[in-house]
Amino acid sequence: MKNRILILLIFILSTTCFAQKVVTWKDLSKVTFTDKYFPEYDAVFLHPEFSDSVKVLEGKLISITGYFLNIDPERKMHILSKGPMSSCFFCGVGGPETAVELDLDSNLGYKTDDIVTVTGVLKLNANDVKHFNYILSDCKVKLKEQK
């Protein structure tokens, strides 16, 4: 009997330890921005200061649902956005915290504005202006079922 309880306890702990954390766009909005000069570009860019609640997510496996934006499939540039393409932050509707860069191996066949859930390892980026502030690597993408 003790062995069964021990095996059950190990199984429960192992599945909860490796489960991804479901993150919302509200969670990712806990960031402030200041203007910062980048001499290599001779330009000022928004520099993020991530809250402690966001910092603890770095390097963790997370899942988040949003709109798939197929920006440049040939260059493998894909983004997960809080809103559809017509209201993404590129169009001035929201800030950089409303988009996540997706590190995908291939196009996967999703179309712009498909609603998807992406699971991946979160990287926080404050200083490389060629990339987004939030980056998901080792991504798995799942199309959200329409009701």
C-alpha cells in the first residue's frame, strides 16, 4: 500500500512540475517603458522594465492564446498578437507588450488572424531592438476550436 501511495505521489508531482503556466495578456501588460538611447542606431527606442511577476516567467514553459500574424513566412517571422492584424500594435493600437515573437521552425500552415494557443519557453528581451520584448522559443501551436 505504501508503494502505491509513493508511486501516485511521484506521478502527481512529476506532472505538475513540468506543466506549462497559462499566461494572459493582462499578465504580460505588467511592464513599463522609458525612452532609451541606443548609440549603435543613433536612435531612441522604448526600453521595457518588466515587473517582478513577469520576471519570474522568464525561462519557463508558458501558454498564451492570441492572434497568429504571419508577417513574413519566408523569413520565418511569426507573431502572436493580443488583437487581430487590423488592430495590432504596428497600427498604433496598443504597445509592444501586446505582441510576442514566435521562434518557429516552419510556417505550420496557419493564416493571419487564426486564433491559436502557443506553448513555448519565454525569453524577456530588453536590449535587442531587432527583436520583440517577449519571445517564445521551442513553440508548439494549436488552432483554437471555433464554437
